[in-house]
Amino acid sequence: MTTTTDAPPPMPATSAGGAHVRALPRRVAGAVGAQNTSLIGALIVVVGTFTWLDDGYLTRANMTVIGDTVAVTGLLAVVQTVVIVCGALDISVGSQAGVASVVSAMAFTSTDGNAALGILAAIGVGIAAGVVNGIVIVYGRVNPVIATLATLAAYKGVAQLLAGGRAQGYVLGDDFFIFVARGKILGLSVQIWTLAVVAVAVHVLLKYTDIGRNIYAIGGNDTAARLAGININKYLVSVYALAGVVAAIAGVILTARTGSGQPTSGSEGLELKAITAAALGGCALKGGKGGVGGTLLAVFLLGALENGLNVVGVNSFWQNVAQGALLVVAVVIQQRRNGERAVGLPT
């Protein structure tokens, strides 16, 4: 007699496919990251809210305005990400941009309209300012917050002294500066393309090079990094020099926007916006954690919020309140996620 065994019925093809479909959102969220997913959600809410309040908000023209507005802040926030990941902070980037703006216009004017020399002079000043920051911190053994708070005031004073307290030169008679201020490539402004190129370069530096891995290592545990043979002093000075270069690029864009070298106008408060964007984007202020993607999302979130508040007629003073509140919220969220003990409270 033949014995037969009933085989279990095959799983329906749709069941396996359905499981894959259901798992897809989790995979996408895992790839994007919880922090970035939250920022994307917040950006959607902000855009949706202001679109509902004003029909003119979600238009191509207004999106272009937002993009151009955040370009300078984005540049400074991207390089601030590198500084913070390295376990430091640069509060002076806005003042460095102001100095670079003045120097670029003055060099342009004094060389009979040579834009290349104006840009090179600005970048040279940016490197020098960044190196000074690094030397004060490394060899003067000054806390980065105190050191760059001091140079924030010093560089602002230098910009005002060089400019005599007023705008310098006029650059919008030059084709290059006109191109930077108003030019477009594939429908996007040159300023946005500049931000994109710098962001991609910094992302590659941090994520795919030994230099980037060493920067994360220094920020994560400087003692272990030193024992591993990493020259922390060299890296810190170099990171601040890089911050100076990018601040100089931001300064040149400010010069092109305004048509002249501006010692403070346009650069005032940029350092707070850059730090807020980096913190909102997931940079741990103690170092060792963060990335360019989250910072850029935070930059556009802040830009969309600021523009929306302007569109609906909210007083600019309240915008400053909102910006400060966002920075506090970002730091509180970081503290909670890291399990940090509240100061003065029992564990």
C-alpha cells in the first residue's frame, strides 16, 4: 500500500509580494534616517501650511526666492557641519563672510575690475581668518566657543575698519558678478549650484575619505584618535581653514547680490542660522555625529519657514524668536536621544 503525504499548500505569490511592499517604507525610512525623515515631514507640514494660508507661496517664483535666500546660509551651515563633527564650533563664520565681501570688492576696484583677483583675495583672507581661529584654539588652548566668539567681534571690526563703516566698490558692471547674482544654469540660480557643488564636495570628504573618517574619530573620542596616531592639531587648524574658504565664497556671493562689499549688511546673524541648521540637521554639538544631508534639509526647512512668515506678514522680530526656539528644541532633542542628564537634576 502506498502512503501519501499531503504537502503544505504553497504560499500565495501575492503574500510574499505584499510583505515586500509593506517593508518598503521601513527600508526607505532606514536608509534616509529617522532624523532626516522627521525633517522631511516638518518641511512638508511647513510648506503645506503656508500654501493653505497664501496661494502665492507654492509657486516657482517663490521657490526660487527661497533657494536663492538660503544659498549663503547653506554654505556656512555645510562647513559648520564639518567643524561640529570635529568636536568644535565656529561662531565667527558670518563675520568672516563680511570681511571677505569687503576685500573682494576692494580688490576688484583696485585692480581695475579684475574679478578673479577679487575672488582670490577674498579666499586668501578667509584662509587666514580660519587659520587664526585654529591656532588660537589649538596652541592658545582656548575653548572653541570663546575663541570664535572673540574673533566674531574682531573680524566684524576688521570689516568695518577696512570699509570705513560703509559699502565698498561697485561690482555689478562686471559680467562674472552679474552671472553670480542673476545667472541660471538649467533653470537653477548660480548661487544654488554653488551650494550644491560645495555640499557634494563636503559630503564626499566626510563620508568617503580617510580625512573624513579621521574627523569623525576626533569628534567622537579625541583621546582614542590621538592614540591612533591622528594629528588632531593639524586637523583642527585645517578644518577652520576650510571654514574660512567657504565663508569667503559666501562673502563673494553677498558681494554679487548687493553689488558692493558689505561689512555687516547681509552677514549679520548668519552664524546663528548656520549653527541652528547644523543642530536641527542632526549634528551632535559634542562632535562625532552629523552629515551634510540633514543639514541641507534643515537649511531649507528654516528658509521655507522664514519665507512663509514673511509671506503671511509676521513681524521679523518673531522670526528671530522662532529661530532661537528651534535651536533650543534641536539641542533638547539631542540631549534626550543621547540620554544626557539634565544639569542640576538627579540621574
